[in-house]
Amino acid sequence: MPLLEARNIVKIYPNGTRANNDISFSVEKGEIHAIVGENGAGKSTLMKMLYGLETPTSGEIFLRDQPVHIDTPHKAIDLGIGMVHQNFMLVDSFTVAENIALGREPRTGAVVDRAKAIQDTKNLAETYGLYVDPTAKIEAIPVGMRQRVEILKALYRGAEILILDEPTAVLTPKETNDLFAAIRSLVNQGKTLIFITHKLREVMEISDRVTVMRDAQKVGTVNTRETSIPELARMMVGREVFMVVDKPPVQRGKSVLKVSNLSYANEAGRTLVHRASFSVYESEILGIAGVEGNGQTELIEVLTGLRNPTEGEAYVDGQSMLGQGPRKVREQRVTHIPEDRLTNGVARDGSIADNLIIDRYYREPFAKSGLLNLSEIEQNGHDMIKQFGILATGPAQPVGGLSGGNMQKVIVAREFSSSPRLLIAAQPTRGVDIGAIEFIHQQLVNKRTEGLAILLVSADLQEVMKLADRLMVMYNGEIVAILNNGPDLTEEKLGLYMLGAARQTPEEMGVLA
């Protein structure tokens, strides 16, 4: 008898979107069950229904073979179901113990018993091997500990089934290993885990069974020991996926981007980038590694003209690029794949054809004597759709009607087709499916091999290590290491720099730069 079971679940939103289509799914007591699928496959919607954040249009949920109606998270918690969201639900100004006990604080009469909350947190942490500092404020602790706080908060409320949504997305390799050890400890003590992820290597390492979803439907459930990464990828995408990037060796050329002592402080005066110095060369991908929130976003936005620096210099082919706005940066043949495609990457109501020339509409061949050349714009749309494999009805289709992967292909097509000297790619595969990831990776490597200088930022450490020729690590707004990529460079070594536990001297970084 399954511990938890969803039978024939259908979820249709008011706008007609069918997020789940007749899905049946079960979890056995004491197992680690992974849920994988492309963005939009419906896996998060299904989990939200198990936790009471959404209600099914039709279908039933059973717990220990008894039908249950889960219409709120409180009801889920009362039934022993907890969920740890990708974006943590913690109060930054509260302590660890205060967050864990929030809403269920131990009391002596009418007064909250803080000492008991701290002791309860210590006992819980020791029981499950999830070390935390009960008296530390959330805003002062690292991401890995915040996640442990979320897990302990669910356990404090009596969770027997834990749903973890993309739990390793913001963790270093060491923090990921610590999390997996804690998950195994939880299962050994009778808990049951549901694990949503897109990292197939982690699925193979941690799970007992895997359910694959595609296009709002369940493709199948397999025993992990009886499957493989290529097989899971094929189930997710519906075709064979080649996970290896063809990256031929190439001799790097001259320096294209040179950054010297670049700093940026926000409106509150907090320094988010501190004296960054590095270069990017022709025929090179320089990857930036680091846990998100360590200055990568601000560095990229300064370099692309979206923010003004506090101090320092940056040059493209010897010409200053700072403080002039995005158009001037682009006119220096610098292109940019932004990390948030919906905010900075596309005009959703605009057509594919218009989005492809949005940064060059005023130049020939798309304009002449102040007038748009509509036939040239349309033909360019046809050409880019064909060259970059964009699945669309044609150049006139609004970008907002495309899938995430095809929307990203429109951005990649635009940024690659302007004869750039430098490409700044921030999270280029975030939120896209495996097939689009495969395509974008190969396009990046092809351009690098053709002589383009590429600065790559990704929260996915495996992606950076797969693509980059050198890696630059940022921690707390500073560059703490610049390392040549090769067999000797491990995720564990990088993780030490990402956590601030190790750093190179400026001389070491200069030698490698």
C-alpha cells in the first residue's frame, strides 16, 4: 500500500492552461522519490496540490489508502506533509530557533519560552543530523544552513513526508553533499522524501525511484538503479539527447575585455562588487562561479551599461565601456544574454521578427533614411528561425506565445547574429529544457571556437565547468580565484573558494589571468 497517492489528477487553470493531465503517482514509505521534467512539464503544480497550495480540477489524493482533501498548507501540515520551497520562506531578522518555532512557539503561560525553543531546535538538529546555530539570525547564515532551517521547520511541525523543490539550486558542492547526507539520515529514521530537480546526476545519486513528466503528463516511473542519465533525458525530451559538448582545443587570442579595480555600491552604500580585475580573451569562455548573490548580477549589469560603477575601469578593445548606457555598449560589439529574459531579454507582445532586431532597428539593412525595411526584417526573422531551430508559426508570432526554451533561442539568435567581439551570457540556460540546453551549449562553444570572447555566468556549477576554459570565483563581491579549467579542477576545490574558505593572492590570479 503506497503512503501517498495521487489518482487521475487534472489541473486546468481559468485561462484554459492544462498543467496536469490525468496524472497518477504514488510514493512508498521510506523512499526518496525524484520528480523530473522540463520547465512547464507540470511537476511543481502536482507538488503544490499535494501541499494544498493548489486544488485539483479533478482527481483524488490518498494518504495511507484514505482519501484526503488538501486545500491549504495548514491541512497538509496537519496530515504530516511538509514542503521546502526553492525560495525560502524565512524571516531574515528572526533567529534560527524563532523561525523554526514560528506560529507554534513553546510558552510558559502567555510568554514565549525562548530557552525551550532554542533547546527544541538543538534536539531536533541533533536527532536528524542537521546542524544549525539556534541563536544566529537568518540574515547572517549561509544558504546551506537556511535550507536546513526550512527542513527543521517542517520536521518541527511533524512532517513525515517532505517535498523538496529544487533543493540544490543554490548550494555549493559541499553543501549539496551535506544535504544528501541529511536526506539519507531522515529516511533512515522513517521519513519519506519527494525530490524535485532538473539535475539528473543528482537523481541517480540520491533517489530510489524517478517519475518523469512531459507536457503535463506522466511519462513513466522507473527504479533508479535500472535506468541511466541518457534514458531519463530521452524520457524528458521525447528524443535522444547528447549530453556531451563538442569542444575542440583552441589557442586563445588577444585580450578583448579588460576590467581594472571595478567596484559598485548600491543606493544604500553597500559595496556589492569590490575592486574586480580580470580579462577575457578571443577564443575563450571565462566562467564566473559562485553562489548566487555574491556580486555576479551587479558586475554583469555594470559591464552591460545597466548600472554605473562606483569606481574602476573596463575596456573593450581598448575603448572604455562604462557609464554610457546599454546602446553604447552594444555599439562596441558587446552582446548580452540577460539572466532574466522576461524583464531584460524580450518584448513579449512584440513579434519574433521585431525582437530579433530590437537592438539594431535603426541601422542598415533594417532601416534606411529613417524608415524601417519591413521585408528585410521579415526575411531576417525567417532566417533566424531556421538557423536556430526556433519552433514557431513564423516571424510574426508574438514572443510571449513561445515556450521558455524557444524564447531563449530568440535571444541567443539575436545576440549571436550581430558579429559581436564579446558576448556576456548570464544564466543562458536558466528555465529551459534539456534539448534547448544542449543547443545553447553547443552554440556558445562554436562561437568561442570561431574567435568570440565569452564571459559566462551560471548558477549551475556543472554547466560552468563543462563550458569554461578558465573559471573566476566570486565570493561576497570579490574575485577570490581565477583558475584554469582541466582534470585537476574539481567541484570540491571550487566549492572552497565559493564558500570563502580559500582564496588566491592577487599574484596567483595575475599569473593565471
